[in-house]
Amino acid sequence: MFRLQKFNPFVVPAVLVLVLACLIAFRFMPKQDTSQHRAQMQKPSVVSQPRPELKLAGLRDQDRLRIEDSYSNLPLSFEPNQGQTDPRVKFLSRGRNRTLWLTKDEAVLAVGRMRRAIAHDAKQTNISPARSPQPARSPQKEDAAQAVLRMKFAGANSDPVIEGEDKQTGIVSYFTGTPDQWRTKIPVYSRVRYSSLYPGIDLVFYGNNRQLEYDLVVSPGSDPGQIKLGISGAESVRIDGDGNLVLNTAAGEVIQQKPKIYQRKGTILTAVAGDYVITGKNEVGFRLGNYDRKAAVVIDPVLRYASYLTGGGDEDDVGTGIAVDSSNRAVVSGWTASHTFPGENGPATIGLSAFVTKLDFTGSQMIFTAFVFGSVFHDTVPLALDAADNIYIAGSTNGNTFGDDTFKPTPGAFQGTFGGKTDAWVAKLNSNGTRLIYATFLGGSGDERTGGIAVDSAGSAYITGFTTSKNFPVTAGVFQRECKLKSDGSCASAFVTKLSPLGTRALYSMYLGGHGSQSGQGIAVNANANAFVAGSTDARDFPTTAGTVQPVPAGGENAFVTQISGSGSHLNYSTFLGGSNADSAQAIALDAVGNAFVTGFTGSTNFPVKNAFQPRCSGSCGFVSKLNTSGRLVYSTFIAGGVGTGIAVTRDGIAYIAGNAGTNFQTTQIAFQRVFPPGQFPDIPPSPTGIFLTKLGATGFLSYASLFGGGVSNPSVALDRSANPHFTGTVGFPPFGTIPVTPGAFQETQGAELDAFVAKVVALCALSTVNRTVTICGPLDGSTVASPVRVTSGTTSVTPVRLTQIYLDGKKVFQARLSAISVLIPMSRGAHRLTVQAFDTSEVIFNKTIRVNVR
């Protein structure tokens, strides 16, 4: 099944759980007794196009894809309170749509999302198209309240010993307020134990991001009748016909499933009959049947939330940036809601924070998560790493909205004061997320938005974006020191700034634009410290250079690609890139020799193409263009039915493009997902949008194209040292957003209006493309193997595969909406029959069976 790692998701040390409320990576981990996961969809964002023919020449065995199987499986995690929240709190845990605080005498649970109050509504007028549109908002009530439930330990020990157990490898850091207020290197634990909460009775909290569990461990001879849990914050408390405890709240139902009660004697578990019992007004206890009072008994309720407990309002969790460090570990950035311990009337404060989370190379362990509080205004948080794996992020903030949680520059920063309506900001963290090396504002008296960030070999950060400030901070000797105003006298320019390694000064800072509106959306830097900027402009006098692919504009709004010298004093080349309609570059990457690879969207049928695998497109399409070191085209092609939002390139020029896919995006024959998933409910049609991952060879030929998820959007992509793509993005609001999870996955349903995810894709073995067939690449038929057994398999069909299943000795143990899989199957010793079966969209069943011996 797919799991978020124990990575949130947002899961081994689950700061991801803490942080992202749902950063999702994937893990295939079959279970034998699981329910079907519910697909979730999102509204269309790409105009329908006629299905073009794809050139499949060059499709090689190493181009086959699968989702990396150990990505990911994070457990619930608990942070000891080291000053990051109210002093009454001993431990806290954040999950996809809930936060749990544990104090000496109660557990406080906030479920749902609370609407964020914004003191200043930053203007976004005159902003050129940035990244492609965000997923549509949930149709739920905008002011939906967050429910706060309190479980009081009535009559319990007033001062129990509360300790974390099963320490995880990850850490959490909070960079909020001044440096003396920062809280770093906070450990995380998988469990929290209240020792002797009642005489002879311990309370232990644990779980995963799909459910929260707590065990009441009753020692031999102790009386479980002592346990009394006082419930407040619920509109009503009842026990349903299945024995579940149902708490009705403004955000929906919170359900504590009928408790599992058992005794352990050696390796044998013996079930004990028992139920919840309401012992008083809003007070609950437990009633047990006969059991051996000379042995310990465990009462194990499971807390779960109704699927609609995503709350309302506009609190989301969004992954926007990704990179892979020198040890092949994924680093993800984005923004998330965070709040403090609630008072009697609900959460006291709430804000938006940038986050950075690093996973280990398997995606199964969270290395750290760090928060930069008050630092995001519903914007992108791009990310870059330097040679020492230090982390650079950027964003925008509207200043003093959140009081003590406002963005705080570090002493000696290039810009220590807030400039205006909204400012860009830049921050640098060390490689293990424990130190904020610098944080600085970057802006004038108007609005700034960041589009991209890059870093050179010396540790200097390069930032591009958009500004309306006529007094944006610029330096002497740069190519453009003043904003070229629009006809109404306003400024709407791109900017490019290079900061010193310690963030104390700008090595150069300048405007980039003509008399119109323009925005920098992506930036990259080569070995000579030349910055390559990509974006969009409607200014006919945007600065270009002769000899490039398109020195004059072809329409009202075109993409642009500009190479700036290392000193910022001149342009090495600059070119328009577009046709007669609107075009925008969204991301840029470089190969080893400085060729620039650009992706984005275009509405122009006459967009410049060359050596294209898709030379034609009508309506709105994505594009990928490769420019040589002089700014001329090597190849340029449409991506019909898609919008490119992220690009990564190997040293030898193999390009991986991620983006938003529409209903007519065409995949190659071998792909890990060839069709959009079906709707969750009968009246919901299949999702018309998802994301795609496409690989192009150095000369632009198509290696593969695959879909991923439904209702998923705006991915960024990065490569590890083995050229495996890692990507992050946003899952749309329930029930329209989905990723290809399997039963028993870390998060089978979504937790918020928008959630972040992270995934890794690796190459598959060769599959047959001759006939409708199933290929099992491993294990070999008749082989002897050790458990768990890795089953690597794929399916091809005249029509796309919609579902793949694995049966072990006739019993289904795995299911996924994928056509190519690599999954670990636990097997007992002895001979087994293993069957891989698939259904295509024409409801045709095809399968293959092998026999294996497990030693």
C-alpha cells in the first residue's frame, strides 16, 4: 500500500505528520484484510484537446516507471513541549486534520480547520500569471468552526509521570520570534505514557496519521472501574448500535470505535468482552466482561474522524518546492497552518508557516522538520540546496498579521525591516534543520511575490519574483535600476536579487522588465554564476538581445528566458518565447553545459516548435523548450492536455517534466498510471485533472509519459543522483483529490481542503508490449525466495489498465490503480501460488500465475 512515511503526511518520526498535515509519499505494503480506499477527484483546470499521437521511439527498459515502494510510512509522532506551545502542555502531536495536546490532567483534541483572519488583504492586481491555477476550493461553508474536544481524566492522579517512548530519529525546529525564542532539535516519540494515571493503570497514546489510539493498561488486580473520562466540547455524546462512542461537534462526528479489550499471556492474545458505558453527564467509562484478574488487561479504543472533518475556511497544507540532497534524501518545502494550545473557547492563535521537511533516502524516516512562523501569505515556497546541503527557501509575508508569530529577520540581515504591503523573504537553514543561518525581508513599499530560488557553488542565493514597488531595493551597476512603469504610472516588474552567503548584503539586485506587467517564475544558475530567469511579460519592450530565438514579441503576453551575467551588469542573452496568445514559463533547469530547459503553458497554436514530439496543439497546452547557450532553440514541443509546472534535468540533458494534466493527456503504453481514477461517489464523474510526469531524451524524443493521481496539481520535481524523479505538489479538496494509495496506506483519505504530498518514482523492469498480458519480472517462476517477497510486475493492454491486484494462494493481498508495481508481500514458509491480475477500462481481465517456494 502507499504510506506516508513514519515523512504528514505530512511519518516514521512523524513530523511530517506534524508538519504537513499531509506530505505524502508512497509505500506498497499489502494487507490481507483491508477495505477499498476511496478515490477523490477535482474539477478540471486544463482545456480539452484532441488526442495527439505520441512518438514512442526510444522507449527503453530503463524508462519503465513505478512508485518507489518504501515511500513512505510515518507513524504518529509526539513532541515534548520545550517552549513551542502553552506551558501546560507536556506533549503535542499534529495530524492531517487534528492537533492533540496532552497535559497533566486532560487530552485536548482540535479537529477540523479554522478560518484564518487576515488583517491586511494583500493586493494581487497587475500580477502576471504565476504558477497555474490552484485547485478549486472546497464547497464547504467558509466559516466552518474547528471543534475542540477535551477528555478530562476524572479522579486521576493529579501529577502523573508523563514520558515519551520509542524515540524516533527525526527532530523538529521552530524558528519563531527572536533567536532566543527559537526552539530547535526537539525530539519526537512514537508513544506517550502516563504512568499510574489511576492506581495500577497506565495510559499510553500512539497511532498513525489515519487514526489515534490510546491504551489503558490495567495491572493485575487493579480496578478498571476507576477510569472516568470527562468529555467537553461535544454537542452530544452517545453510543451507537455498534458500540462506538460518537461525539457530535460543529465540525462533524468524532468517533471512538468500540474498544478492543484483551489480555496477553506469552505470545497469545485473549479477547475480553467490554463496552463503553456513560457514567454521568458527558462522562464515559468502560464495562468489562469476565477476565483473568491475575493478568494485565488492555483497553484499546481507536479514535477516528468522519471523512468530512476537513473543516472549512481557507486553511491548507501545500507542498511547493523539492530538492534531493547529496545522500539522495528528499527535502520538501511548502506552507501549512499551525496553532497553539486552545483555551476554553477554542484555539487562541493561528497563522501560516513555511515548513521544510527532510526524509531519509528510502522515504521511510523523517530526518527533521523545521517551521518558519508567520512567513507565508498563501504563496509558493521555492527551495534550493547548496553543495553542503544547506537549505534556501523564500516566500512572501504581509508583515504584522500574526503578532508574535510574525516573520522575524535575523540580526545583520540584508533587510531587517518590513517594506510595505507584502514583502518577499529569504531564509537559509543548515543541512540538519537545527539552525537558521539568516532570514531577511526583500521588498519595497508595494507588493512582492517570490517565483523561484537558486544557489551557486559559493552559497549565494538568487531570487526572482514580482514587485509593484517603485522603491524595490536595487544595487549600483546592475542592468536595470528603475521600474519601467505601465501606462497608468504603476510598477509591475520582475526582479532578480543575489544575496551573499550569510544574507547580510545584496551582491546585486535589480528590476527586469519593460513598460508593462511581468513576473519571474523560475530561476537557475550555472557554474559561472550566470542566472537564468524564466517568466512571462506583456511588455513589448521587455529587454531582449539579438540572435536569440525570438527577440521581438509575437503576441500580447509571451514567456521570456533571460540569462544575466554573474555581476548583474548585463544580459548575456534574453528572448521572448511565445505565439499570438498568452504564454508563460513556469520553471527552468540547466544541464552541465548551460543549455536551458523551460516548461510552462501556452494558448498559442503558433508557439515556436522545433524537433517536436508533439508539433501541434489547439487551445491551451503545456510546452517544453531547450535553448542552447546562445538562446536559440535545440528543440521545442507542445505537451497537449498538460501544463508544465516543474522541470529537472540531468547533466547530459535528459529532462523530467511534471505538471497538471487534463482529460486528454496521453500516456505512453508503459506507465504507472494510464487513466484517471473513478469517482468516489456514483454522482461524481472521474477526475478530469491530475498531474503528469514526462521524460524526454537529450534530443527531445519522448521516453515516457504517465499520469499520477486525480485532483492533484502544481507539482515540482527534482532528481536524485540516480536520476530518479522526486516530486511534490498539492492534492485537491475532498472528495475530488486523490493519489494512488492502496488499502491500509498511511492516509487513504484526505485531511484538509488542500494537502501536500511527496513521491519518488524509479525505473521498472521490461514489460511485454506485444499482447494484452501480465509480466512478472520477479520473482522467477519456481524460484526459492525469502519473505517478504518483492513482486515486480507490470501490465499492458490494448486499452489502459485501471486496476492491478495480487492474489496469494487465491486470496487478494494487494490492490492498486496502477499498471506497474513493485511491492513486498509477506509470505509464510512453504510453496505458494502467486497471481497478478489486472482489469482494463473495457472490463477485460488478464492475469499470470507463478509458483514460488519461501524458505
